[in-house]
Amino acid sequence: MRKTTKLAAVLTAGVLVAASCGDDSSNTTATEQTTSDTDPTSPTATAPSTGSTDGDTTTDDTRDSAVAADVAGFQVDVTVCEDPDRATQPIDGPITIGTSIPLSGGPAVLFAPFGDGMQAYVDYYNAEFGGVNGQEIQLVIKDDQYSADLTSTNVDQLIFDEDVDLLAGIIGSPNNQAIRDLTNDLCVPQLWAATGDADWGAVDDYPWTTGLLTVYDIEAAIWAEYVASEIGEGATVGLFSVNNEFGKSYTEAFKRVAGDLGLEVVADELIDPASTGAPSGQMTNLVAANPDAILAVPLGAQCIAFMTELGNAKAANPNFDPLVYQTATCANQVFFGAVQNGGQEGVFTSNNLKDVSNPDVADNDAAAMAYLDAFASSGSTADPSGIAGAGWGAAELAIWAIEQAAADGNLTREGIMNAARNIDYEADLLRDGLTYKMSATDGYIAEGAQILQWQGDGFVDVGEVTNLEGSLGVFEDGAANA
């Protein structure tokens, strides 16, 4: 079974620092959380650093890294590849990264800037460092409208027609699930799937697929612990989630750890992924259940619709005032700022990335400033403080793995995958206190986050960063096992 009991024990034992009340004016700010940002000895105190080339095979055009991959720690087995020669073929000339994300349709409101962030990093890297060992990085982005079928079509084209060297940053749990059999059979690196599904920790079954976002099990556990610490055992919780793999995996993770903490789920409301209207019926049911807390897992513009309907419900029902958490995929200044009736006030979310919408961070954190400058230079009109930062990170991590493979003298699909599976790296925009780390016994790159709360016109940090690195282990037999 999934070791959620251990997760709950880790949380309650104080490995995570209990979050203080969100209304307390003494809450730690984003600036206070990034104490090393202005430290000249800190790796993040300089311009963005993608990673390591700490071998004799590097050139002056590629940067040194503070942390290198232990590529000897995990090795993919290329003998099982359908085309092992392609997996071990040295990559000459431009290095191509392919991705498939929603650029049109409803989900594009949230997800399209992810591609802008990826492109901004690729452009920045090529301009600053001339590619990896002089080989230019190229990014090919295709539109899938958040349709798993279109993702499959796009990936077929990227692999067989475009002959990309690797895939990175594909968005959506169902979308990545639809292609991982193909990418693992062909031994094509499917890096940094932009979802927090626990499936991406299946090191043995799907060694060529890795995740990017904070695992939903971790995010759900952090919120469950917060509810338990603020309200106590026996607290009631209402769930609101999109009816697809994303919503199901998230709420199922919450239900598992909630039981260990003595929380009772009293409502479980669903919304269709294609729905664009107000979730009035679901909110009516939540008001009737009157839970102490709500976990909301909407998709894209549904984040705005949910908070708007929450504001309406609070206005009509003065005694309805639960603690409300909305998934980190909604942790976007644009989404929260778009709510006109105050429904976003006091709503919690989380993020493992620095809040570049915070002026203290934007004006004082060197890595954040470099990101904002590069993003502005890219010409994108998207909000850099939203999901674009995650896209920047996906490209940074992909290029970091390429650099590692080159430094190891194995710039191949095999070398790139080995580097990714053995990553230990503090990326540019990752919050202080967190590290991107994986190994043969740790299939999850992101196992920590910072709780945020919307207050007035922006996010405020609540408590301290929670780091549960290594707590989930790997995904085996349908469960994450530490």
C-alpha cells in the first residue's frame, strides 16, 4: 500500500514547520524565505545557472554547475529499447527538445504561457552560452488543446517526423499517460511531465519518464496537516475537483492522508473538464455540507469561476467561512486577481517556486531579476509570475540534463536520461530550502512547497517551506512506496 501513514507521521512529527495562522501579520514573507538570494556565495546569487559541465569535455561556452549528477547511480537499460542504436547515438548538431501543450482552447488560458517560459529560457541559454558545447538548443512546441489524443499525435510527429532528441514539459496527467508506453518502448527521454501525478515515480516500469511538479501526495498532505493543525482532529472537509485523472489523483491522495489525521470528508463535488460555467450546483452542495475546510482542484479558467462562486456563496451565507485551498496549478496572480467579488480573499494555495510577482523578490533576488529580464526580452505578453516560470524551469532542467550528459562524454538519449534520473540541483527559481533530487530509490523530483495565502492584492507566505524530500520513494505496484 502507499505509505501515507509515514507521510502523516513525518508531517505531524515536525519535519515540516507548522504553518501559522494566515491572518497573522507576523507571517514570513517571500523575501524572508530567500535569505541566500543576495549572498554572493550562493549559486543563485548570480545570473541563472543551468547546471554542470564539471568535466574536461566542457568548453568555455558552457557554465560550471554547483551540483553535478551522479550518472553512475542509475543507468537505463538500452538493451530493451526498440531501437537501442538511436538511444546511444551521439547527438551532433542542434539539440532538439519537443513538447506538446495547450496553445488554444479553454485550458490554454492557464497553460499557454508555460511554452513562453520554455522558449524564453532556450533563447536566453543560446544567447548567453552558445548552446551546449557549441550545439544550439532548439525547441519545437505543438498545440494539443489539453487533448490526450492530440498529444499522442503530436508526439508521434515529434519523434518520427521531427526526430527530436528528447521531450520535455508536456502538460497534463492524461496527456503524459497517453504517450509514456511509446516513449519508454522507444527510449526517448520524456522529461519533466508538467503534472504532479504519483505515476511519474515508476522508476522500474517507466524509467524514461519523469515528473516536474510537486507531487499531489505531498501537496495534499501539506494542506491536510494545515487543516488538522488549525482546526484539530475531526475537522470536516469538502472536496471540489475536475473530473479527470488530474482531479482524481489529487483528491484520492488527500483522502488517504486525511484519514490518518482524523479529517472527515463530508462532500465530494465534481466538475467536467470542459465546463466553463459557474459551478453553482457544486457550491450549493458545499454550502449545505458546511465543511470546516475545502480542497479545490479546478482546471484552468475554472480556478477563477470557483473563487467567484465562493465569493457569491459567502455573501449569501454569512456563516459559511471555511478554510479554502486551491491547487498550486491555480497559484497564478492573473487568476486570483481576476476575481471581482472578493472570493479570492484568504484562499490558500502553494508553490515551490519563488513568487516573482512579489516586488521584494522581483527587485532583490538575482535569479528572479535575470528571469524577468530574459522573459521581457523574449517578447511574450504573458504574465511572467504565473505558469511561465514553471516552463522556464522545465527548459532549464532539460538543458541541465543535456549539459550533464555532455560533461560525462555521453551526449545521447541514454546519457540525458541517466543525468535526469540522478539529478541533485537547485534551479534558478526554486525556493530556498528545496532541491530537485532523484535517484534509483527516489522517483520524485519535487517533494516540497510553500503554503501561500491571497491577502489584498497578492500572495503572502504562510509559515515556512515544507521539505519532504525522499518521503515518497518510488511508485511500485500502483502506489508510492518510501
